[in-house]
Amino acid sequence: MMIDRGIRLSATITKPLQATVAGKPARLAIVDEQGQIIAAGDEVAWECAAVLRGALERYWEAQGWLETINTAETLAEAAPDLAGAMAVSGR
């Protein structure tokens, strides 16, 4: 996506969100109302990528395009993770 002043944002599923200005690498940042940088760099880029992935997955689920098929084998493989997740959530 191209926005003002030669800024370009790009994303892939396996990399953090990337920014360039006039073709040169740039860093993403969270800036508060007073102009102070709260967080910057890869930390922000990975969080942005995670938000984008989550939004896309929720979109697919709502449209019925994301289908998960569980078999006895996949459930057996996932059992330790599911038990851990339930223990953390208090279930």
C-alpha cells in the first residue's frame, strides 16, 4: 500500500510488517499524544503482523472459508497443548 511521502508498508505471513520510505528501510513505532515513542522496531512490527493475521483468520471463519478438520491423530497430537491451555484458563 502506498501512502504519503513515499512510505510503503508490506506484509507476509512469515515476516513482521515492514516499512520503507523512498525505498529505504524504516521502523514502525507507537507514538503517544505528546510525541513520545512508546515502542518501536521489530516489537511493533511483529505485533502488527499478529493483529493482521488474527483479523484475516476471523474474516475467513465468518465467511466459512477457513475450515479445520480434526482426526483422531490430529487430536492426539494436540492433546498436550489443549490440556495446557485449559489448565491456564482454569477449565
